[in-house]
Amino acid sequence: MLTERQLLILQVIIDDFIHTAQPIGSRAISKKDDVTFSSATIRNEMADLEEMGYLEKTHSSSGRIPSEKGYRFYVDHLMSPFYLSVGDVKRIHNMFGDRMMEFERVVNKSAQVLSDLTNYTSIILGPEVFETELKQLQILPLNAHSAVAILVTNTGHVEHRSFSIPVGLDPQDLEKIVNILNEKLKGVPILQLNKKIESEVVDLLKKHTKDYQKAEQYIQAALFNEQPTKLYVSGKTNIMMQPEFKDIEKVRSLFSMIEEETQIAPILRSQAHGINVMIGKENEHEAMRDCSLITASYSLGQQHMGTIALLGPTRMEYSKVISLLNELSNQMSKTFKVWYQNS
């Protein structure tokens, strides 16, 4: 159990280091407005905090810096609330003012604004398309051999899928197929599309198309070809502005991890609802061991729709980041609800 004096000293050190990235010594702490202890007393308490694992001593200075254990205690027990400025709140709210904007564009814009406001790297896992409902389907032939399917969901998500047209498919059947799909699949959860096609659409294809087997191949190619996860990344080079990341190999490893969707998407998808803070070695991926990752979920009612994340050094402005993520996730959830009700 830490004493009140130790708690204050730990908080002062972490707050100072977050903003300066410089070790702080006992003399500098003693000059803080809220501190009334002597330098000698502070040195003794700092030594005890180091022995308990909350602080670390650098080789180049007699000052101390927070350890990962210290950051974790700070986030869980010492962190003061951060109140967003009117300008920051307005900037977030303005992104959601245009109800005609596709949700995909809103998510992309949100990633940009979040990285601008924090100078960290923002990563947003877009709406999970397989958990949403199909609102509209369009199929546009590009030439005699290929086409693009445009799927619009009830959440405002727009998915473009290029595919090959089965050889020998009668051109007159193309319009019939799209009409049948829009009639029978509107409002159907995308996860259940295949079942709906098997139970209702196949019989209509047999009745109204010349070659229903080729028509079925066409549908499978348009709706069920594998698509990458929607990830939106902004401010990736911000990490290079942090003094902790001067090691080029370390930065290269981190960049590779961020760019590899198969690595970062599962990390974001596995996060629990609400705010989650992972500090240093709490991150399983080796490239993130010198970072903190803070995530927030956005949802439609009780249904999880996606994840917002900020990646930065362990010396992160935790309170500010958490406030921003809370505000943004609430706005995204509200926007989902409006679009769902109007769909």
C-alpha cells in the first residue's frame, strides 16, 4: 500500500515525464506547487518507489522515470479526468453533421482527426460487414468478363467487390438476377445471405433464368469472394516524432505490423467493449512492447460494430486519449443508430 506522499510523488513524476520525456529529480519535484516535502525526503520516497517497481533510474541522470508498473498504477488509480476543449468537441461533432456522407468516409475522417488531435497513430477497425444487413445491391459490368458488385448495408457501409463473370452467362439474365437479389435479400443479415439464397433465391433462378447454375455461380462470385478487413490508419509517421522511437529497426517492425491487416485486425477485434488500455509488455505483439495501445468500441445497441485505437509510446497522455476515444465512440454509436433507424 502506497502512502499519500508516495502517491503524490508518483503522480508528479508521471505527469511531468508524459509532457517532457525527461527524467525528473528530487529537487525539481520539490519546486512543484503541490509538493511541500524536502528534497531529501523526496529522494528517500523515490528510492522506495523504485524498489517497489513503480519507477526506474536511467543511466544518464539521477532522475527517475515511470516503469510499466508505474504507468499501470497511474491509469488505474491516479489519473485525473481530462476535459476536452470546446474546439476539440466541436471538431468531432462536425464530422457527423452530414447525414448524407457514407459511414466509410466518416470512419476515415475520424482516423485523421484523432491522429491530428493527439499526434499519435490512430487505427480504426471499420464496421464488421458480416454483422450488418444488406440494404441495396448493384452490379456494374466492367467488360464482357468482369463486373463490380456494390453492397450498401443498413449502417451506411459501402463495399465494392470485383469479380469475374462466369463464361457463357446469358446477358439477359444479369438484370433478372439483380432484381431477384434486391427483392429477396434486402434487410437480410449478410451472415445469413447464403442460407437465404439456398432457401428462396435458387428456385427463382431456376424459374426465371436460362442457366440457373451459371446464375448461381455469378451470385457466389459477387457476394462471397473473400474481402480484406476494413482498416483505417492515420498518423503512422507520428510515432517517429517521439523520442523513444529513434531506433530505425524498431520503427520498421512497428510499421510492418500496422500495415499487415492479418496482424493488427485480430488485436483490435479481440478487445472487450468499452475502453481498454494495454501498456508495454501487456501487448502480445513484439513490435508493440514499447508502446501503449488504447482502444474503444463503437456499437449499434448491444451489437459491437468496430474498434477505435490509438497507438503511441508508453509515455502517452492517457487521460486525454481516453476522453477523446470516449467522445468519438459515443458519436459513432449515435450515428450508427440514426442511420439504422433511417435505413
